[in-house]
Amino acid sequence: MDFEKYKKDIMFIGLLIIISSVILYFFLKIDSKMGSYYIHDVYIYLNNSLNYAGLGGSSRNHGLPPVIPLITSIFFSLGYVSYKVILYVCSFYYILTAIGMYGLLRLKYKELLSFTGAIILISMPINLVWATKGMLDIPGLAMSILALYFMALGLYKNPKYYYIAFPVLIIGFFTRFTVILTLPAMLMLILFTGNPLNYINRHLGKLIKGFLSGGLCFGLFMIFYKIYNIPLFFLSQSSSISATSNPGASTVAATTNNLMYYLNNLPIYMGTYKWVPYSLKPGRFIFDKMAWLGNDPSFLSYIYLLTILIGIIIFIWRLCEKQNLEKILKNKNKYFYGKVILFIVPLIAYFISFTHVSLYLSMGLISISILFLFRIIRKSDLKYLAIDFMFLYWLAVNLTFYTFHIIKTDRYGICFTPMITYFIIFSLYLIYGKLKEFVPKAKNKKENKFKISPKTLNTIKVLVPLILIISTLSITTFCYMTNSPHTFDNLQPDNMLTAYEDQKEVTDWIIQTDPDYKNKVIYATNWIEISFNLRMDVNQTFGLSDNLTSTLVQNNASYYISDAKNPNIDPSYYTIVKEKNGFVVYKRV
């Protein structure tokens, strides 16, 4: 490697690793103490990790993405069995997210601007909130970015990178199933070339080898699924969302059919003062009152939005400049008008039919529209237009999918953050380009009324990113230092910081006093967490209230573990034998 050539990249990547590691240190310091008892999904992955390591655990929900549980199981097999392991495993992907975004931006932008984009991405509240939780969203984000990065390297540097891009995508898919939404953007990147058919013809062999390497990786996962007898959840999930969106299709409590949900909340995902290390309460903009309901965006969010708006205006302005219009309209023929029709008609059909047709049809319509928009303007004097359109299309695919799906949760907003980040940096790039026009050339120094010296422009190019970097990191520090932890429903139990240890103490009591506990029937309110602690299947009491005692008796339950004293328990059948800060163990009399 030519160190002199890449020394700036090495320096900025090193800074990214240091900054992201420091952020992780402070978040993990509390997360490692309090655990993830209030995020039940984490314990599903932990129980799967126990299964893969041959150490027991719950056998339910075994078909969820296996990569993170599999990596975690390696540490379990080595004797490090703790919920903390998955927190550290997933946190590593937070660093990969920063590095991957830097690399992706470096395909078009200089080092400082790319570094700024990476900092903006990892400092967005929605990413910070979930950085150290042991959930799959940040790992999925990292793998999506890396898959696109290697795909772009294959297009712009060396087609052999396709051999890496598709396996990374498949590993990402089995990290978080929705990473597959990156595939359309990867394929469309090739169609965003000047002559895609000619490119495919020239590099067909390497493309096929790339697909085969991805197929081989998929096959290895299928062997893994077969060995562990894992159900193919991703097939059933895919079929459930491919049909028309149905408000009655889900019984999940936190569902809504609000099609503007994510667009309403995007500003809050980008920046808000009120996020706390463990919670982000969403809000929405009420247009008739011109006010935010719930949480409010921070000034940084408004700056980002304004920057993107200015960038859009400059982009359209540049597109409409005489030389660009001449290039676009040059050799105008019947194909030109066909392209215009194939841009406009599918776009109109997309908006009219949205959620009234299948998801796949909606995806097809927006794909055709964006593709032919690119074909219309591709000859304009705009560099790296393919990268710009790749991010636009990636955003359209994700926004279509998550808006279409009836289940809405802010955690899914993580998927939009790299696209938002890109368009912030893209807009800054366009603004710099516009300012450059006001730098007088030697021959016409007196022609411009508004002049900027080259030195001033260079100062702006350095100062603006530094201000953004300092602002984002300062707000991150401020929110961390001034807000106490909350659960994701914004409640704060008195024993929140000790709840995991309290719960573990009551389960450890069973382990220590009953050597035969694994052969007994146990019910629990927080059944999935208790399953992990006891390393066995535990029955859940969800939906059981008035007839709880009779259910326990009929099923010959030896223990019932609750997160509070239960008035529906008949003391003649079950008596309290252990209690710690609200967690209670009932034992059969």
C-alpha cells in the first residue's frame, strides 16, 4: 500500500475508530450494568446462541437471523456466557458502519467531507439509541453499507470486488433479513451506467462469479439451517408482506397504518435534544398548526433539512442550465419521449396504487420510474450521477417497504440514515461547487460583484465540516451526560439500573436450591429472559390472568416467576419463596 497516497484516509479511519469506540465505551458502561431486560428480542437471540453452543436455552423463535447469535455462541462455547457478549458483538458493527460509510462516500468526495458524513451517520439519535442494545439493526445497517461499497468498488475500481459484494450481502441477509433490500440498489447501480448492456457483456463472467459466490454463501447457510433444524422464517415473512397492506394483518400492539409515519419522524431521527441514551420518543409535525407534537427536532436537524433543500435547488438549477439541457435534449428522438413516459406514468401509478397493490408491484413501478429518470438526465454535466441515483433508489426501496408494512416502529428508521447522510454531504458538495463559481478567474476579476477568494473557499470547505462534527459530537455528549436512562416506552422504574441483576438473583436461587429444576415445569412473566438465565424452555404467562392459578396447576408447574406480586395467584397452591426488588418466585405448595 502506498502510505503517502492513503495517509489521509488512514488518519480519518483511525479517528473514526477512536470516536466511535469512545461513544461505545460510555454507552456500554451503563448497558453492561443494566442489561437488556426491557428489550425482549435480545434474549431471543441469546437463547439461540445457547442453542448453537449446545448449552440449552429456549427453543422458540429459532428461525430468526442466525449470524449474530452464531458469533455470540462462539464466545459462549469458550465459557463466556453472559448477555454482555451480544452487546459487544453488535457494538462492533457500529464501528463497521462508520468505516463503511466513509469508504462509500470516498468514492465521490474528499477525505474531510467523507469523514464528516460518517460522523453525522453514527451521531444520529436513532443510531445512538440502538448502538449498544444487542439488536440486529446496526449490524444490518453495517452489512448493507459494506455490500453497496464493494458493489460500487466492483463498478468503479475492479469487477473482482463483486466476488466479495454478494457474499457480504448474503451474510447481511442472515444478519437481518431486510438487508436484502440492498440487493435492488446493488443491481440498479449497474443499470445506472452509460451503457449497461455493454458493461454487462464485458464483465458478465465476473458478475456471474459474483452471483455464484453469493449463492455458495447462501448454500452454506442452508446447510447450517439443516444441521440445526432451523425453520425458514424469512420465507413466511416474505410472503406475509408481499400482498396488499392489510391493517388487520398484525396483532402487534405498536402498529399503525399511518403512511406518513417515517416521513413525519425523519427530522427527529436526524437530531433531537430529548433523546436519552436508552430511548427516543417520536413526534410528528401537525401542518395545520405548524407545530411538532411530541418530541422536537434539534437545530442540527433543521440545518440538515435546510442543507438538503438547498442542495435540491442547486441540483435542479444545474440540471436546467443551458449546457445541460442541450446535452439532455441533444439527438432527441422517439426514445427520448418514451423515456419521459416511462418516468412519469409509473411514478403516477406508484402513488395512486400505493398499498392497494402488492409490495412487489409498487417496487417495480418506482424502480422503472427512477431508472428512466436517470436515463433522461445521464448525459448532463454532473459527475458520479450513478452514486447519487443509487442512494436515491435505495431510499425509495426502503421507504416503500417500511411504509407499506403495517408494523411501524422508530427502530426501523435506522435504515434511512445512510441515505439522509449521503444527501447532506451531497448538498454540501453542491454548495461548495456553487460558491466556487464566485471565485474570480485571473482574466475576469472585476466581472463578479460577489467575489470569494480561493483561500476563503478552502477555509469554508474545512470550517463547515468541522462545525458539523463538533456540533454533532457535542450534542451527543450533552444528551448522554444530562439525561437519565429510560425504557423505550419512556418509563423509568425505580430499579431500572439493577433490574437485570435482581431478576438474575431470583433465578440463581432456583438453580442453587433445586438441582433438578431443569426437569420441572416453570412459568414466567418475562419468560424469554428467564429461559436464558435458567438455560431451558420456560412457559410464558402472556394472556393468562384470571385463570392463571388453574393453568399453572393443570400444567403441573413447579415454579412461577413474576416481575411483581400477582394477586391472581392462589396462596393455597403457590407460595412466595424468593423476592428481590419486585421480582418474585412462587413455588408449588
